[in-house]
Amino acid sequence: MPYRKFHAAAEALGYDVEVLGARFGASFEQVAHRLTTLARANARGIPFFLVRVDSAGNVSKRFSSGRFPFSQFGGTCPLWNLHSTFRTPGQVATQIVELPDASRWFSIARTVRRAFNPWGAPDPQFVVGLGCELKYAHRLVYARGHDLASADATPIGINCRLCERVACPQRAAPPLMHALIVDEMKRGVSPFEFDAT
């Protein structure tokens, strides 16, 4: 995937990962990874981030040419479509997400498999997520049909331990930086009630 040819093709094709893979003889994951490296000053691509997760939510790859705030430890937010993508293998899912700092991102996700697997060994499956700040999304073929100006965004966190969103129905762990409020007579949406101030 030579830089100039790949960059020109990516721009012309609206960053269609599967079509780029067919053109350059590369897998979905290889193309997604290559897209995160298009940062030459005179031929800059969209500043993408990439994340790869397994079905348990473990992160095994994270790259960013932008400013996406990855967590160094732990998984990802269960409200992010990375996780639901396992239910539709081979299909690209799109989502607009909003982080607690109000930054908005456009993300795509698709399942990927290893190129080969020894006979008799479990067949591991992963999801690759690729995304960019919402302001770049109009350049993506995947954003067609989305109203980017007024679209609702799914509120997500970095991961449960670092998320400060109150009353999240998917919260799996209490936040690190806030004291829990324990009231045995009260039950909320989340099992971990805390003061977000």
C-alpha cells in the first residue's frame, strides 16, 4: 500500500475500507491500520483512530493519528457498537458517539478473523473499530444517509472505571474518581450511584 497511491485511492473512494482492500490485496484490518498512518504534511488523510476488541471486550490494538482518548487499561464502553457488531459478522456498522467532554466521533466497526487458524484450535473473532472526529465524517462513504449536522449521538465513556456518566444502564464497574453513594432503600438504573460533582 504505497503512500501516495493509497492516499489518492482512499480520497477518491470515500475511504471505503473493503474496496481499498480489494484494490490493494489487503484485509479489512490491514487497510484500517494503514488509514491511521496517512499523516504526511503534503498529503494528509483523515486522522483516524483504530481499536480492535475481542468478544469479551479486551482491547488488543489501539492506534490513533488524531486525539481520541484511549484508556491504557480495561475494555471499552459497552454502549459503543463495537460490541453489538459481533451479532452481524462481516457487516459494517456505523455509529455517531459522544464522549463525556462533548466531542463527537463517527465510527465504523466490522468483525474480522485471523487469516489462518490451526486445525482443532478455537477460531478467535475480533471487531475492528475505525473512527474520526465528526467534522471529517462527510468525506466518508459510510456517512451517506446520516444527518451529520443534527444527528443524535450515543453517549459513551472511555470505559466504566473512567466514565463519569451518571445512571448508565450498562455500567459494569464504579468510577475511580468518585465516591459511591450507598443507600440500601434506593435502587437506580445503575448499580453504582455516585456524586458526579
